[in-house]
Amino acid sequence: MEKLNPDLIILDIKVGHHNEGLLLLQQLRMYRPTMKIPVLICTAAISVILEQEETLQRKGIPVLYKPFDVDELVYLVQQSLLPDETKGR
């Protein structure tokens, strides 16, 4: 991720056969070169996310549940790419 330097990461919690997406999210946030990259979680793992919902909200990580409406995805991507001081306006 550091070499790619993406503007946004859309991450699913279910990577492989486990919930390795949460581990990847934690690693991204702990590593200085990737900690500021916005992350949008897009997943069908509702029960897993409900356990983490408060933490994700506190960290400003939006969650989009599958199946989703494309307009909602576009909106969340746009919001994620806004500078912090203009989010939510």
C-alpha cells in the first residue's frame, strides 16, 4: 500500500476464509506511511462489523453493507476523499 499510495482503500472484512480485513485495517492504521489513507469498509459481514461498530465510528471509518446501492457507494467515496474540515457539510 505504501508504494501504491492510494487516495482511498475500499476494504472487505472477509479476506480469504477469515476476517483478515480487520487485521489489515489495524496494520494500515499502525504503519505511519499508510495511517492517513482513508478507508471505506464494504462488506456483508454484518455480525463482525456490529461488534466493531463503535470503534469504527470513533475512528471515522464508514461502513457500507453488501448488497449496496451504487449511489451510496459513490457518496461515501466522495465523503471519504474530502478534507477533514469539510466532511459532513
